[in-house]
Amino acid sequence: MPALWRRMLIGEPMASSPPVSNMADFDAIYEEDDDDERINDETMFSIVPEPVVIRGAGNMTVFGLSNKFDTEFPSALSAKVAPEEFKATILRINSVLRKTLPVNVKWLFCGCLCCCCTLGCSLWPVVCLSKRTRHSIEKVLDWENSHLYHKLGLHWKLGKQRCDSNSMMEYVLLIEFIPKMAIHRPD
């Protein structure tokens, strides 16, 4: 009979078994340092590309908001969304701008004419109308995000960026890529 079997039958302690004095700690939980087990929050998500920026393509801008956005399909979205869906979203945003910006321009013109007499208070209607236009666009984008784009891993939003030609700010459409969680990794 081999020595290992004899030790097991007799009950002699084996070299790999814990000493009897440590048997009181049989239910203790020890932390194991394993570099493969450590996962940072950055590695849980895939690398996200830069957001796609769609600048205003109109000939008129009121308080940084252009009167239309270009419907040309960006190449960065070629595998993510259909060109028809992209164009439909841009056309919805352009229809909001087409309805609201002419009124804003009229109020801006009237406000500038009366600005000296009213000490600048005549510009408040234009500021409020511009804010309402931005909220209307954000509502359209929220609806589009919840019904289509979040399922495709995209998020549209209206954001401010500096113009390329000067230091002024303009509103642009940002299409951000939603990071995907690595579900194949354990918790």
C-alpha cells in the first residue's frame, strides 16, 4: 500500500493539509490577490469613438442656433444607422427650426429697434423664444433617442461648441456613441 493511502487511512496529517491549530479558522474568508481578477471600470466598457458633430448649415444664426442642419450622412455612422433614418431625424429638427426661427428674427429686429428706449428689455422676448426653440429641439431629440437611437447604441443631443472661424459659440448636434458593457466578463 502506498504511503499516501496509508496516511489517509490512519489519519496522519499530510504535508499539504493545514495544521490542526488552524482548524478553528476553517470558516474564515481570505482575500486572494489575483491580478486577472481585478477589473477597472474603464475595462468594463468598450472604447467609445469621438462623437459625431453636425454643424448648422444655414445662412442665418440667431443666438448661436442656425436655421437648418445639413442632411448629408456622416461616414462615421455608416454601420450604426440607416441614412434614411438619419435624414428623417434631421428633417424633423429642421422643421422645428423652420417654424420658430423666422419669429425669433422678427422679434430680434423689433427688439434692436426699441433697445435704446427700453434699456435692453425689448430683447427679452427674443431670449425667451430662443430658449423655447432649444427646448423644442431637445424634445424632438429625446423622442428620437428613446424610440430609435438608444436601441442602436447612439445618443443625440444639442450642444455648444466654438465656431471654427471665430471665437463665438454655436449650437451643434452631437451624436454620441453609448459604451457597451462587456457582459462576457464576470462580476
